[in-house]
Amino acid sequence: MKSLHIRKRNKPLAKLPIGEFLQAVEALDPSTAKRVLKLQKKYPSKTFGQIALEKGYVKDELARKYLSSKGFF
């Protein structure tokens, strides 16, 4: 997989937490990310990605892309 970078930070996407990754690829806006973080505090057993998927904020395809960048696929 080609190494992608965020222009502002010049940080490889694979090194970002999922919330930052989704914002970097413009799949999630900052206000939605804040909503997910708020829900994550309410439901600490759920991950950011789980909540974002369950609420329909992101598609399964993007979650797979993120996991792939982390070496899970």
C-alpha cells in the first residue's frame, strides 16, 4: 500500500488513530468526531470505530481501509 501523508502534519496515515485518519481522508468532519468521542465516554467498552460505524458516520469500506493501513488485512 502506498504511504499516504496528511499535508498539514506530514504524518503517515497508518500512524494516526482512527478518528484522525477519518478526518484526514475527509470521511468525518471535526464536529462528528467530537460526537463520537462524547459517545465513547458514555460507552467506554466501544471503540471509536465501532461507534462511527454503528451510527452510520462512516462506511465499512473506510474502516477496512484503516485496518489495512495498520496491517490487519
